[in-house]
Amino acid sequence: MIEKIDHSLIKESKETELRVSFDQQVFLLQEYGGISRYICNLARELYLLPDVQTQVVAPLHFNRNLAGLEHLAGTRHLMPKMSTKLFPMVSLISKVLARHLIGRFDPDILHETYYSLEEYRPAGAKRVLTVYDLIHERYPDLFKQSHMTIVPKKASAHRADHIICISESTQRDLIEYCGVAAEKTSVVYLGVDASFLQASELPVESVASSRPFLLYVGARGGYKNFLKLLRAFASSARLKSEFDLVCFGGGPLHSDELKAASGLGLKPGQLTQLGGNDFILAKLYSKAQALVYPSLYEGFGIPPLEAMAVGCPVICSNTSSLPEVVGDAAETFDPLDEEAMLVAMESVMYFPSRRNALIEAGRARHSMFSWERCARETEAIYRKLL
């Protein structure tokens, strides 16, 4: 049964009030996921600002990040996991309900949460779109049916009244690949969730080996460049003998990854994969010797920022948006160069003064990024459109 809106929780209207709706799209696509986390954090912080009324619309959804946003005006029902055959029907029902709820809310701004050929904006509202990356445009061969993302992204970008990019790198790529005018875009950086500012009280043995370890976070295929990291790690007899490599997220290790690890001389159990919630990830960051992030391309790159927030030194690629995020607070390398990757890891692992300097610089760097700042800068963009 779908919950009814509690109108008593809607803030009193004022002459300067700004009404913002976030549509339902991403909440049908992600159970957790970085995009839905961004939207939920942004909506929560916007609601706390004076004279801003926020609605998150997700009539039928599969998303866990929405938990805790019941105080925002909206109607939502968490759906159980279901077969792909039923998804089109659920999606259609959600779209119909979303249009009705958005129209009834009568927003000044409709913030589209993903890319669509369809229109959800009620008359009189301005459209804002956030573009996260142009990975499908830059590396189409790495994805099956890249056009399924490229075509609606371009359509959404051209109909939007303004586009928020989560990094200058993404902004440049958007202008190049989608032909969007620069003056139609702005850059607003993301923040760090509160859970990463206070590591979980779980004992480390419950989330990782008691041996010292390097941490890898996220998916491991394609542009994420994990196998190159595995080869660089294994090419050092010293690293291989003294450290484990722990992966978080991205699903269980594949047979080819385990076979590669064995062929490179890693012992059984030396390469492991874990999943879980943000508290477990925060604990892993706090106990890891370093986060190694070898991605070829990122629209922003949240894991390095999360790691810095809890005092984990960062070793990462020097490409795309990552230099914007880490500044001088990380040891960087060319992700196409395995030798450079190895040198970066050893320069942090075997030089305590460098590792300590990165920890100190990382804590200072992460404080420049917050969801409150993200919300205030986003609000300013909304108001300029009206």
C-alpha cells in the first residue's frame, strides 16, 4: 500500500519559497548506488535551508537510500525484487503516478535524476539536470548498447534549462560530446556522507584479514582498470609478501580474477572481496594501509574523498576528474603505466613520512567538500533560473 503524504510536515509557504521536485527515474534503477545517494543527500540538505520546499518522488521504487527521507513531501513504496519481465509494468505505473504527484506539488524546479526521452516537467517549472560522467561517450566499446544511455542523455541535456556537472572534467566532456553551450552549465562538487566521518565500531577482524592490506573499492571491470592494479601489486615481491589486497563492492571475485591472482603468485586468500554497508566500508578505510584507485576515468570519484575523510592515504590515477578531487593530497600515477602504479604504491607503503603527510593532507582536503555546500550552490543555480 502506497503511503499518503503527511501535509503537516510540509513547511509553511512563504513569498520567497522555492519548490523543488526530484523525479523518480534513478530510484527505479538503483538499490543503493552513487547517483541515488547524491540525490538523497542533496534533497535532505536543501530541505534544511530556509524557504526551500523539497519533494522526492518515487511512487514505486527499489532504492534503499531513500530510507530516512520520509519527512520530505512525497509518496513512495519500496518494491520487492522481481523478474525483469515485470519491470516495464512497474516502471510505467511509477511514471504515471510521478507525473501526477509532481504536478500536484507544483514545483518551481524539476530536477531530473537521470536521463530520459520522456518529459516529466509540469507547466511553468524549470528543468535542471545533473550529468555525472561521459564514460559511455568516451569509451563506447566498453559497454553493450551504449546508445541506450548516450541518446537519452543528449536529449535530456538539450531540453534542460541548466545542467549541473559534478566536476570540471565532466563539464568539459559534456560540452565536447553533447554540444551543450558552456553558459548553460555549472560545476557543483559532491560531499562525503556522515558515516565516513566516524568509522564503525566493528572490530577489523570481522571485515578483513588481520594482515596489513591495500584497499580497492567499486566495480572492477573495463575502465576501472583492476587487473592492471593486480599485476602491478604482484610484480613487487615485497608488497606481495607483506600485504593483502582487499576489494569492497563490485560483486564476488570472478574466476578469471582468481586465476590471474594465482598465476601472479598470490597465495589463496590474499585477494579477497567484501560487501556490506557504509559502516563496514568506513572501517575498511580506517584500517587499510592505503586506498588504491586505478580508474581510467571518473566523473567525480567518491572513494578517494571518503578515504581521505577517515585518514586513509590515497594512491590514485592522475586522469579525468580525480586531480580535482584529491588535489595534492594523494600519490598519483598514470593508470596505463603499471610500473608507475607500482612506484606510487611502494613510495607510500615504505616511506612513513610520505604516508603520514598524505593522511594529514587528506583530512584537510576532504573538508572542502560537503553536502551542505553542494546544496547551497545548487540552490543558487535554481534561483537564478526563476
